[in-house]
Amino acid sequence: MNQLFTEALPVIAALEEAGYEAYFVGGSVRDSLTGRLINDVDIATSATPHEVKAIFQQTVDVGIAHGTILVLHKTGKYEVTTFRTESGYSDFRRPDEVNFVRSLKEDLQRRDFTMNAIAMDRKGNVIDPFYGKEAIQKKEIVTVGNPNERFTEDGLRMMRALRFVSQLRFELNPDTYASLKKHVHLMEHISVERILVEFEKLLLGVDRKKSLELVVNSSLYYYLPGFKAYKSQLAKVRAYGIEQLKEEEEMWGFLLVLLDIDDIESFLRNWKMPMKNIRFIQSVVRLVKQEPNFLQDKFLLFREGEKAAVSAASVRAVLEHTNVENAINTVKEVYTNLMIKSMSELALTGHDLLAFASDRKPGPWVKEAMDGAVQAVLTGQVANDKAAIKEWLNTCNLM
């Protein structure tokens, strides 16, 4: 049994000693059966939220309306959720009604795919009423029960199905895929934030190329922000070795270049992406599109930074069908040899500049002079010495 399960056994034991059933459920059980890394474990129990809170000294109500209590145990933090059924998905996203039940099978029956509807007791025995292990052995993604019902309940399950194709290298069961294509329009009811989480996981999966093909072939792309008009470009993904890209920002950079998106900020804002991420992706794309190769522009490399440069080199290598590892090594070598790597390493500061030019008021000229000094140091026109930089600025009439 995985160590994370072992560490959580006291929580299971405490629930059982109080007279309730308790099992490990969900992704952790699935991942243990597929040999994947387990990051955390979830527990399902016949105890109601209030009964769970009565058993443990430290708890947090993280989703009590849906039966979830966070148990703070000395071995870790565990989400403990009461067995429940769900009904009435009028918004195609969330259940209108949640009912707590005492039956594990009823709880497992509400889940999306059979591989996620498996439970495990504290002795490692698997409870699998919907043949999830069989689906895992077949490497097949199958809904629990009628796929039309599962996708109508929550449209995001279609995005999750394709994410699992990417992460697990599984195939979609034919009936599941047919239903997905039939109900893909329900994606318009799903919040962009929820779609983004699943899509970015899809972008980093081991079989992301196959999954993106399914995004196109199922017409799901039509409901992804900004992708509606780019079916033919998205279909070209199969020609590139995108599995070599290790960061989600690199995958975004690749897609934006492939689709030839000009207004990157507006495009990514439609995905409700954090501005920090948007700015970084913009830097990556700027570097990828720089002609000649951005490595020849030391000031650009200095300004955008090593991380963006490494990502840009990876994206460009994939687009040009060249070796990604070699491209990364080249960037790191060039960056290491830069005379300075940040403004703090420049011998001259903005305060120095204003002190030297005491007759001038602060303004745009300061940035122009400082940028000029950086470029001069980077290209070897002047040594990184305060007096030498001052003399160079005077010579160039930048001060």
C-alpha cells in the first residue's frame, strides 16, 4: 500500500471505530492501480459531516453542503466526504440537490468514469461495482452508466474525458465518445475557469497530441475561448513533437504561434488567465517570433530573462523540428555568458544618473539612458564600471 494511504489509515480507523464505513476513493485509488504518482488521498464515509466533526478534534468546513470536511490529522490533511447522491443538474454543472446516504455503491454510482468509481478499504481490498479495474486494464475511459446522463449532469466531464486521454494514454469507449460528440454543445454552460484547469492538464499529458486531435474531431474546440475559427490550424498539431514541451506556458506559446494570434493579451484574457501568466507567455512568443534568432540580441535576452528564453527556445525547436535539449543548452550557455543579467548588476543606478545630470528632471530620458548603458555593457562597448558608463553616456549625449 502506498505511503500516503498508510499515513491516512488512522483517519479510516477512527471512523470505523465510531461505527461508520470509510474507504479511500477517487483519483488516488485509480492512480495506485495504474502505477501513477499519488499526490493526495480522499476518503468517503457513511458518517454525516456533523458526525465526522464529532470524531476529530481539528476540522475545517471546506464544503459541508456537499458533505466534505477537511480533517487535520497529525499525519496530514484529508478531505472526508459523506456518501451522497446527486440529482437535478439544471445548469449542466452542479447538482440542484445533494442527499447524504449510507451506501458506498450509491456514492460511487454518481461519479463520472468507472476508473474513478473504485474504492479501497484499509486492508487494500478493492470495491469495484462498476468494473473500473477492467476499464483500466483495457486502458479505456467509460462513463458510469449512461454516458448521455453523465455528460448532461456536468458538461465539464467531456473536458475531463479528453484530459484523461492525454494524461493516461487511454482510449475513449466508443459509446462514451459518441455521447461526448452529441453533447459537446453543453460546454457553453461551463465556466472558463473550470475549463482552463482541465485544458492545461490536457496540454501537459503524455498523449496530448491524441487528445488535441479529439478536441478538434469532436468539435469541442468550438467551445474553447478564441479557438472557434482555427480548426485547420489546430489540426496541424499532429505534425509537431509537442510532447517535448514541459511547461504549460510553452504549450500556450506553441499554440499561439501556430494559430498566428496577434493580440495575445486579449486572447488569453478570454481564458481568465492571471496577468502574470499572460505576461510571461507574451515574452515567450515575442522571443519565438524574433528574427533573426533572439540569441543574437543580447539586450532582448537580458530583458525577457532566462526562463522565458529557455521556454522560447523549446517552442521554436518544436516548430522547426529540431532538438529541444540542444536548443535549451545553447540558451543557457549564451545567458550564462552575459556580462550582466539584471539591472541590479549594472554598475550605474538611476540615482547615480540623476546625480550626474543634476540639471535635468526625471523623465523618459532616464530609461533611455539606462537601457543604452545596459546594451553597451552587454555588447562590450563599455566596461561595467560607473565612471566608464558615465563617460560613454556623455559621449552618446544620453545624459
